[in-house]
Amino acid sequence: MDKLDKALEAQLSNMQARTGKSLDALFAIIRKSGLTKFGEIREMLKMQLGMGHGDANTLVTAYLKATAEPSAAPAGDPLDQIYSGPKAELRPIHDKLMSAISAFGPFEIAPKKAYVSLRLKKQFATIGPATKTRVEVGLNMKGIPATTRLVALPPGGMCQYKINVTDVAEVNEELLGWIKQAYQGAG
């Protein structure tokens, strides 16, 4: 038990001694009040039991922690959330890209909220739905002339280039060549 846990335990013990009520009895008072908002519960404890602000604050925190339902961890593949709703139709593009990129060799996949980051020693690519009709592939590489398809991005961003992909057929040799160049430069 660390110092913080010991301090909390001591404060709850002192609170029980000051009120003459067990922790369970104090929790029952909160439950019977029907209140659910932190501030409302704290104010009720201060008014009904004459608690100080610090004690009431600590008790509400302990009560809410003890009665909280376990949060549901996001289940399954993070890509299911990235490619959900209207963006679900773009998942085959992502899958084809990842299948082809996997042939380059090992790399780390770091899912973010709206895309995945692909890394070796540094990030070499990002892949994610930019809209409900296109996947955006961001690339980190230097010295490549931009084209109408390989769009140069402003300096200082996460990637130097982006490629918009709207169809599985666009995952072709040209696109994979750029991704492989970024992969080789990140090692």
C-alpha cells in the first residue's frame, strides 16, 4: 500500500469516527438520497451530516469508485471502431493495404482513434478513413517529387505526403512502391 492509499484509508477511518457511522452506513445514506451527481452528493453530506468539504469530497469519491460498474473495455479489433458506420465499406481497402505492407517485413501497428500508425524506428505511414468514401494513406519520406496522386503536405505535419484511395483497385504497384520506400527509410 502506497502513501496515498494509507492517507485515504486514514481519512476514511477518521471520518467514520467523527460521524459515528460505518463506511457502509455512510454509503447507505448516499444511496438512499437518490442523488447521482458528485457535487449534489457532496453538498448533501455537508448539510445532513455536517461534514467538512474535504471529508465529503473524499467520501463521494470513495462511494462512486466502490459502486461504479466496471467499464467495458473496447472489445475486439480496434479497426472495427475505425471502420464503423458509413466508413465500414472502406475496410476492404485497409485490409488489402495491410496484407501487401506485411510482405515488406516486421513493423509495429499502433491503432489511434481514427487511423493506424505503422512504425519501425519511426512512423513510416498512417492509414485510415478520411471520409466515408476514401481512405487516406499518409507517408513519411523525403526527396520524392509530388504528383497528382502523391500529394505533398505542408511542412511540420505528421506526414510529408498523402494518397487518397477510394477503391481496392487503387492499391496497386505505384502506391505500394511509395509505401515500401517510406518503410525502408524508417528503419
